[in-house]
Amino acid sequence: MVQKGDFIRITYTGRLDSGEVFDTTDEETAKANNIHNENKRYGGEVVILGAKHTLAGMEDELEGKEAGYSGKVTIPPENAFGRYDAALIQDIPITRFPDKPQSGQRVVIDGKYATVHVVMGRHVRVDFNHPIAGKTVTYDYTIEQKLESPEDKISGLLEMYAGNKFKIEVSGDTASVEVPLALALEKQWLVAKALVATDMLKYGGIKELVFIERFTQEALNPAKPA
């Protein structure tokens, strides 16, 4: 039975009341509904119940189910992407945008995502509501697997946050992860490893998580072919 703090892998497809598919873990479904994202990893997502990795309504639905269970749940706005709040529509000086914004464009302002509504001379009207705020959503889902071992839990989180394969070793309550040099040099890795460590130390049953990043002259300065 799935409980809060458990690591699970789920697959799902989300639809609006109109039947429009807005999110899915299935690549073919994404392509068929013109929402395919080349940067997204399809095939399933690892979530920790109680860690706010998924919608509140979905967490409530998943809790108490067994691995292998397939179901369908309809979630109201307050437990999905929030109620629509007109106060979150704001006019921002166009000088805040590095490039000329376009209507419908998704932008980041002060670390928050927003949608451009309209450009009005020197100002841009943006909406900080989630694009699906105020809407009821329905998910068809399957709990594919409950992750039990520390290795599987770490691997699942790394896949979610970093999208890479890693060598993982666990000894007692300490785990170590070999980090590919190419990834270690990326800025987003600083955030990803902090998220993985926070989740594992809180929910994963280990007391120490070590990331091994090896820097060598050969790796940083590969020999050029003669």
C-alpha cells in the first residue's frame, strides 16, 4: 500500500473538461495531441508522496493504493493548479524584458512564470496564474512501481531532476553517486543535487549522500588528434 513518504513511479495522461490532453508521460500520446516536448523524458515520473511532487488532489488519490493499480481521478481547481486570481494579472515595464515579448509567450519575471497577454506601448500585461488555473482536470494514471531500495530511490530522483544515468553505491546509511564530468560543469546541476540530497535525507532512509565529481587534466583538456 502506498503511503506518505513512499517513492513511486507513475504514468499518466491529464485532460481538461473539453477532452483536450494537456500533459502525459506517454510520448506517442504527446505527439498525437501536438504537445510533444523534445526536452521532456517520457515513460513515467518518480514522485514522493507528501513531498509536493505532484498535485494535492493526485496525492490524495494515490495514497492507499497498491503498486500496479490503474485509476482515473477528476480534480477541482483548488486541488489542481489553483483558482484563477485576477490580481495576478500585472502590467510590467517592457524594459524588464531582454527581448520583445510576444502575446502567449511564457516568460520568467523575478523567478516566477507568467504568460504574456498583450504588449501595450511601454508596458506588457502578463498573467502569473498557471495556464490551467481555474480549470477542473482529469487524470488516467497507473502506479507502475514502488521504489524500495536506496539505489532505486536515488536513481529515480536523479532521473527526475537531472535526466542522467549514474553509478550509485550504498553502504549502510551512506550513499555515493559518481557524477559525469559534463554534468558537474553545468550550472543547473548545483540545484539538482541539492534537491536530490534534500529529498533523500528526508524521505530516503539514509543519513549521508556523497556526490563524487572527478576533475582531471585529461578530462578537462582532452588531447587533440594529431
